[in-house]
Amino acid sequence: MTSVSPRSSRQARTIRGPDVATVDDVPQLNEVFADAFTERYRKDGMAGVRVPPLSGAIWRYAIEDAGEGALCWRDGEGRIIAFNMVHQSGTEGWMGPLCVAPSWQGAGLGKVMVQTGMQWLREHAASVIGLETMPRTMENIGFYSNLGFLPGHLTITVTLDAVAGDAAPQLLSRCSSQQKQEVVQACLGLTTQVMPGYDFTREIELTDYHAIGDTVILGALEAPLGFALCHSAPLVEGRTRDELRVLKLVLSRQAHLPQMIGALTDLARRTGTRRVAIRLQGDYTEAYRTLMALGARVRWTDLRMSVFGWSELPPAEGMVLSNWEI
């Protein structure tokens, strides 16, 4: 456990951490999350925006996916005042969500929090260390840049309407227990082929275990041409299922993208969601053109940033979309 030295008498209060957050901490994590991001929007001139708390199911997934990397800091009374969910999928490492409670900002805690996450990923042999932030927020971009992060491509969130397909998509949830293990291993084999070192096994298994989404398989189950891990559970507590969110997508060839989109839009219709949301990394320009031709609409942008020396590289063939947000 470490302590943070406050910069001013205003912040001369005890800070303890990092601790590893658990599902019991979700109410406090949600409070910090909602307050910090609402304040961020206020500073960006959107005073009327109030960021709602995330659902318990999504927090459970985020905490269990991060594991020992679910880092949090507490005040002298033991209440969470900041957190950094540090995730690792094989050699790919990223941080998010991460934030500091508004009343504790300015004490240097944000810097310590990010540097701790960077060190955690280095110690766990990550070859990629990244995060995403709002591209219009110069303060955030400057903050991360001063810690060694470099701006990369935009991540562009696009949506496509749910529509019935010619055939039901192949889903991991419909496989037997034994078959699931074989399919997950086949997905790992494809990922290794396209992007050596990456491993989305934990995310696939957690999604299946908590029944918050599914994995769409393209091609033969034992030798897939592609797969897409997606969540249908609402992000916000009490909301309806509006979007099927694609978190990870791997294809042996980009030419398979239209077929995968057809399977995803069909799954959205079958799960009672209105649309599919895909966060496309901006270096996949041909994939972007394909999505636009299929009727995709641009909804949001994020700036992808990586630590110098720990940047991601696109695959030589095929494509890998990895969402650096929950």
C-alpha cells in the first residue's frame, strides 16, 4: 500500500491505495464514476449533462475482467475516491474506466493512478499500454501526453439497425459445455493467427458465465473465420436494451466483415435490441468504407492514446477490433 503526498493544505487528507476493488465496492465506484464524468462534461461546457451510474452487471464484468488490476484508492475513512480498471488480454493492456472524485482532484492522485496502472501492465509483460479519452478535451489529452502517452487514431462508434437475416447466427451460448471449451480455444487460435499475443478468452468466458451477451461465430465452429464478442445487457441501470455493443471482433480477412455485420444485426433483432454499436479503430479505413456502405451511422468519437514504446500495431492480414471501454 502506498500513500499520496498532497500538494496543498486543501488536499491535506489521507489517501490510501491502491487496493483491489471487488463487487462489494460497486455503489462507491458508481458514485465516483457519475460525479467525475458529470463534472468533466460541465468543464467542457455541457452543464446540463448528468452521467448516470452503470449497471451492476457491467461493473461486475469490468471488475472480474480486470482482476488484480481493478485498482482503487480510498480516503481516511475507507471510502473510494478514485479508481483505475486496468485490463490485460494477453499482451494487450489498457485502462478504463478511470477517474478521480471531483473533491479530490488537484492532489496529484490522477498522475499516481495512471502511473500505477502503467507499471502494473509493464510488470505483467504487456506489449501494448493504452486508453481512450474524449478528443475535444484538451486538458485530458495534455495530462496523458505528459505521462508519456501519444495520440493515435480516433475510435469511431458507428451503429447499424437491427434486421432479420437469412439464417440464425452461430452463437457460443447454444453450444454444449464441452463444445464451448473447444470453440473458445478455436477463437484463441484465430486470434493468435491474426494478432499473436492477444487473448480474449477471459472476456468471452465472463460474458457467457454472466449471460450479459454472446459470441458470434463465423464459419466452422472448430475453425472459425471470425468471431465477435458482444454485450446486450444495458450499460445503465434500469434502461432498456437499446444496443448490442461489440467489444471484440476478430476476422481472418477483412472481406468477411459484411457477413459478420449481417450476423450481428440479426442477433440484435433476436435479442430485442434496436441496433448494433461497433467501435471501429480509425486505421481500418477500408472497414470504415464498408460499414458506411452498409448503412452505418456515426455516433461518437474517442481518441486512442498509447504509451510511447507500447503502441499497438495493426495485423498484417485480417482485423482485430478491441474496445478499450466497458
